[in-house]
Amino acid sequence: MRILLAEDERELANWLVRALHQVGFQVDWVDDGRLVRRSLLATRYDALILDLGLPGLGGHEVLEQLRTADQRLPVLILTARDSLIERVSSLHEGADDFLAKPFELAELEARLIALIRRARGSEHPRFACGPLSYDAAVKQFTLGHEPLTLTPREHAVLRALIQHSGEPLSKQEILDRVFSDDKDVNPEAIEVLVHRVRKRLASSPVQITTVRGLGYVLECPATS
């Protein structure tokens, strides 16, 4: 899952980027409210972590702009302003959740996963595609109720696809999620990984289809 973090405290932001990456999130960071909309136009994100006290354009104004533009990206407010009035006003303005500093990483992770699930119309704790499912809590794929053995990069590719099942992801979008720390990787490496994952799924009705000009899409079998 790819997250945009809008936070002006550099030390906190650097820690969050590293910590969330270790639990499976790809995080892009901006430290100025004016950069949020530009980032959202350039990249597809699964959620926004938004600090209220941003320079340039405050968090309240950023949130107002997003909702006025009918941008329905899940937004989690992260702030030191822990008051009932602040929480209520932020939720009324269109925030989806509110977490006060200081906080535990495990709670932030759980809230992000819940927000993204709800945004996709599902409260189920797993991402599913026919007999293939992914449990985000334990970071485990199962295929037909049996654990699916994958290399870390195969796991990352399939995780990106199942989190957007039915939607095409370009090579670059997958690349950003799989090789986030290696900027010199050729996008063609994704072809190799997709080929390997296809072989892992060969015995199932789940398919990774190439959509010309758009990328790859995970197609789930129809249920009767």
C-alpha cells in the first residue's frame, strides 16, 4: 500500500517512513501543505497521513481543498492538538480518522489498514481474489487455504496487485512498491517477477492479465 505522509517534523517523518516501510507500506513524504495536491496528481495513493500544523498550507486547508475537489482518498489526521474540538472539527471537515501524538506504530498501522479497507467497500480483514487471499495483519498469502510460498519481491508484486485487484497497475507503479529503495532498477524487472508469480498461481483460476498500455491486473474468478 502506498501512503503520502504530510508532516513537517523531519525526525518524526524519517522515522515513520522507515517504520511503515518495514511493515509493508511504501511512503512518500512532503513537508509543506502546498506539495500535497501536486503529489496526489502525480501518484496514486491508498491513504494520506496529514499533520494539521503544516507550513505553506495548513492541514485544515489541505483537507478542505481535497474534499471540495471530491478527492475521496482516506485521510488520517496526525497531530499534537489532542482536543475534542479539534477531533470533531477535523472529522466534520472530511477526515476519516484522527490519531494524536505521541502514538504507537501498531495503532497507526491498524488504523491505516482499516481506512483503506473501508475505502474499498470491505470491512473484511483480508484482501481476497477468488481462492487467493492476503492477510495484512500477518502478511501472509493463502491459496485455497494453503500458505503460498513467495520470495520477498514476488510477495511485494502480488501484494500490490491484490490490493488493487480488478484495476490495472503500470510497471512503474509496481516498481515503486517493490523496489522503493533502489532507484536504478529497470522496469523490465517487473516482467520477470510477474512471470514468476503467474507460475505460482498456475494451478488456480486467479490470473494476472496484461492490459496493453496500462499494465497488469489481477483478475478474480466470478462467483455464482
